Amino acid sequence: MDAFVVTAQQPEMETHMVAPQNPTVVVEHYFAAFNAGNAAAIGALFADDASVQDPIGTPSHIGREAITQFYQAAINTGARLTPTGAIRVAGKHVAFPFCVQLEVGGSEMIIEVIDTMRFDDEGQIEEMRAYFNTTGVRDFLV
Amino acid sequence: MDAFVVTAQQPEMETHMVAPQNPTVVVEHYFAAFNAGNAAAIGALFADDASVQDPIGTPSHIGREAITQFYQAAINTGARLTPTGAIRVAGKHVAFPFCVQLEVGGSEMIIEVIDTMRFDDEGQIEEMRAYFNTTGVRDFLV
């Protein structure tokens, strides 16, 4: 995935690049952009009218601008994402497990998450839903 | 989860039991019922008008009878399910990773899957979607 490595030093280029078509590559890009702190590069992976529920069941963030702002806020928490298993690709749908490392009150917290995504014909993310145990983390994350 | 262990020797009892309320327990029950070959016990975990897409993006199996038949066919393949990570519970939504072991043409095949489920107020599964790499397994599974 060298071609899609995102670094904080090149946000402009990454923001305006054409989204990769392959869902697996998009997911790799998503992780790299998040961990590089590049919310605009994440936003560029989504369709104009995409929706994000994180966690699922809560109000949606709709549209690239709102989604980019949401990811900027998530990045600002200092969270780091680490894949913990295979990306499952079923046509235009993917699901993948990962963990979020977060420092809360001086101690490290690890949250196990599964994201699902639906892609459009252009390979952009139309819908993202995040699944994690909301009990106990609701107070400061939701 | 002793109270929810399902064995092939007691299908009547398990078929008519009240569905557990707790999503995590329902998922444990789901695995146990599948590996015990008890399709009726799996069907009993679903709401009357539930829908199943397995894999996601393919036509839905709708209603408990159709869903039970679908699981009976899956059980008949000799597949075994093994959880491979935490069950993520976000309110009435869960997602969990597992693998399916299957003997195909004399050799063992392992398919990595993520299921998502949505529950109703009674703790029954309203919707199930299965995510796995469909390329390559499409010919004999889909």
C-alpha cells in the first residue's frame, strides 16, 4: 500500500487524489490517513452525500464536510487505530475488526471496534457504521 | 453460557424456549445452536419477519421459516463456526468476527466472516448480514 501512505507532510496531495477503486485499498488508506492525523484525506474517501454512524444507532454525520469534521474530532482525541483481523470484502460491502488505543485520564484504553462500509460505483464510501461496546465508554466518546 | 448450550438431543425444548434478551447471550446461543446442528433453535432467535443476507448484497431470506431453512442448508454443508474475537455490542446492534471451517473436495477451507445483527425490543434478531470475501467462494457457496 505504499502508493497510498498518507503523511501529515503532504495533506494537499492526499486530499485531492482520486479515491482508489479497490475497497481493501480504501480501508488501508483509511487507517493510514487516520493515524497520520489527516482528516481531509479520510473525507476524500467518502462520497459527497455519505453517512457515518459511530457508533451505529446514533445520529448520522451526513456529507463529506460533516464527516471530515467528525474524523478531525476523533483524531484530536489522540486515538490510534490498529487492524486486528482480515478485511472481509463482499462485493461493495466490507467489514473489518480493529482496535482503538486511547489515553484517558493518564491510562491507556483499548476499544475493540468493527467498521462496516458500503461503496458506490466509483469506489467511494457511501455509508460507514462503527460497532463497539458503548456501555462504559458512552460518557466521553458519544 | 451453560444455560444456553444447545444439543442435538433436545431440539424441542430449545426451539420453544423464550429468546434471551441479552445480545451477547443470543450470539453465544447462535454459535452453539449452529455447531449442534439445530437449525430450529437458530430460527427461534429471529423475529417473525426478520431478514438475513448471507453474504450481504445477495437476496434476503425473509421470515423465520425461510431463515431456518437457510441455516439447515448451511449446517448440512458440515460447516463449523469458531469465534475469533470480541462481540461488539452497540445498543441493539452487534458485530462479531468468526471463522467457518468447511471441507471442500477433501481439503479444509477456512472462511473469515463478520456477522452484524440488529435486535428488536424483545431481544430477537431482526436483521443479520454476513460479510466475507465472496471472490473465490462464490461458485459453491452463493
